[in-house]
Amino acid sequence: MKKMKKTKKRKNRPLFRLAALVATVAALLLGLGSPAYAYPQAAFPTQSSGNRGTDVLALQHLLTGQGISVSPDGVFGPATNTAVRQFQSAKGLGVDGIVGPQTWGALTPTIRQGDTGGAVRALQAALNAKRGAGLTVSGTFDAATTAAVRTFQGHAGIGVDGIVGPVTWKNLLWHYENTSFGSTMCGQSPDGNANAHWGTSAAVAQLEAAAASFAGTGNGKLPVGDSGFEHGGDIPGHASHELGLDFDVWPIRTDSAQCTAGRITWQSAAYDRAATRDLVKAIRASAPGHIKLIFFNDPQLISEGLVTQYANHDNHLHVRYCEAVHGSALYDC
């Protein structure tokens, strides 16, 4: 028996090698040549009034595709809230204006090459923002869109077929987005975490809106430290920053040189309390109902109810965004 078993194993070995070779070639042809990342933690992002960003934009396109017209501006305002409630009512869902798994599931049809409409626009906009696909948001599922879908499916470690069904929708909408630095923000990395400026689409867009608003005060750019990695997970130097909803930003200096002259504490002579107060207000105003907390140890701002004291937060503000419904109570609004 031992001899037969050994002989059989030797005879099958070339077959295993051939199968592995075929699988490798197929993977390369299907866009799986680069490392893939399966997302066991992927879940539809809860969106509600006060949110903004790519996921809200996708939602608006999807609603239009369902016959409920809403302006695609990426802001979950009163009109979008009304549209969501109308859709939920029509589908027999709980009418609460909160877009969770059931509402997302009803909104996201299976689409493939040749299809047209709002769902395709939602797909193209999400692929552009989250994976830099460079697609024209035309609403036509063309060959370029198919190629971008296949590339994303390979990246996500899911079945690569170019067809956008429930699994692809969930992984794409969950996928984090990179912060855009430009005229209103600068990237900082004090903990040496390269490329740690990713977060949920809503959190990124809300911070970018705050930075744009703060720029109007004439107090310089907003310095942004670590948020998280592209797919979340452990990040050195931080106990949190794993779910795409935590962002570190620097206090503002009296010389407005916070992006170039170095980080300061609230005790520093160069600390501009008035400008930092304006920054905190801009952050809160750009995400109404979606700020869980802001850690910062300036006692004056604490007394005003703008920030919360927490150890080791003398030289940076820790902004924690939240969702109307989240799997962790720490991020539940």
C-alpha cells in the first residue's frame, strides 16, 4: 500500500504542476497578476444625512437609475434624504432615510458590459475615486469599464468576471479612498507610515470640505497626519486608525506655517488658539451629525465643548468620524 501511494503521488505531480501553471496564466490574463487583497471585513458603508463624498455620489446615481431623480452633488442633503425615503417606501423597506445593507442591496442591480444608466454611472464614479480608473462617467458599460471592473475584482481577491453583482458592489463601496492634498491641505507622516492617508469616502470628503472652508480664514493649509491604510488594519503608532474613520490633524500656528515650520503643542507661544478654534468649527460644520469626538488637550477649547481631553494629544487633534449605524459602538453616531 505504501508503494502504491507513493507511485500515485509521483504520477499526479506533473498534473498538479500543469494545473498551477494554467491557473497562473489565467490569473495574469484576468488582471490577477498583482497581489490581491480579500476583504473579509467588507461591508456596505452606512450613509445618512450630513454625509458627503463618493459613496453619496454613487447613491445619488443609483437612485436616479431607479427612477428617482436627485442632483449628483455628493452631498447627503434634504433632497437626497427625501429620495432615499421615497425609494425605501417603494421597496417596502424601513423608511428611515439611512442607507444601510438592505437599502444598498435593493439599489445595486447586477450590471455588465452593454448596460446603461445610473447604476453604471455610480460604478464608474466609484472606480475613478477609489482606484484611479480614469473612466468617463458616461453611464455606458463599455470595454474600458469592463477592464476596470476586472482589475478591481483582481485587486479585491474576488471572482474576476467583469460582471458587477452583490459581492463586487459591496467590496467597491466599502473600499477606502485616498486623501487629496493640494491648495488646502498638506500630508504629514510623523510615525513613518508611508501611504497612511486613506479613509472611508465620507470621512475623506468631509475632511476635505473642512479644509476648503478653513482655507477661507487665511490661516494657511490644514496639515493632515495619519488616517489609515488602503484596506484598514493595524497601523504602527496608533491604537485606532484601523476603520477609515480616524484622522490626525495639526493645531494652527500664528505664522500659518503649520505645514512647513513643524508641529507645535497648545502650550507653544506659536499656537494660534483662535485659528484652531475656527478649524474645529469647520470640521464639525462639514460633517453635521457625523463627528463622534475630537481629542485635543487645549483646556479653553475643552471648556467650550469643542474638543475632548485625552492623554498624548497636546500636539495634534484626533478627529473621529462616525456613521449612523456602525458595527463598532466607538464609531456609531
